[in-house]
Amino acid sequence: MLEHLIGQVGLATLLNTRSTTWHSLDPSEQQAAKDSVDSARSLMLANPTLLKRPLLDTGDRVVVGFKRDEYAELPH
């Protein structure tokens, strides 16, 4: 599922660099996650709070973060 999410929205959108978990990482781990999808994937699997939330996969579209306008456009 993580591969699908990265493929749909990209690593920069998915990786929560504002979280407490991110700030508790060693700077070398942070840089590795920014430079390498493999490193970022490993960190996100070990620390799920590194995924931005809310995270919604409708099957047709992936929405990361809450944006009222985007949620309003989704089919009901």
C-alpha cells in the first residue's frame, strides 16, 4: 500500500516532516529519507506517524491532508 501511495502523490507530499517523530530523528536519517525513497519507506514503515494525515484513498484518488474544497469535490 505504501508503494501505491508514494506512486500516487509522491514522497514529498506523503512524508510528514512537521511531526514530532520527524524532529526526533537524527539529521542523517532525515537527510537519507529526503534523498532516498528506500530510506523514507523504511522510516515510514517503522514510524507510521511519518505519514501525513488524514490520508484518504478513494480508489480513484489519494488525498493527503485535510483540504475542505478537495473533500467537498469527492463523490458522496
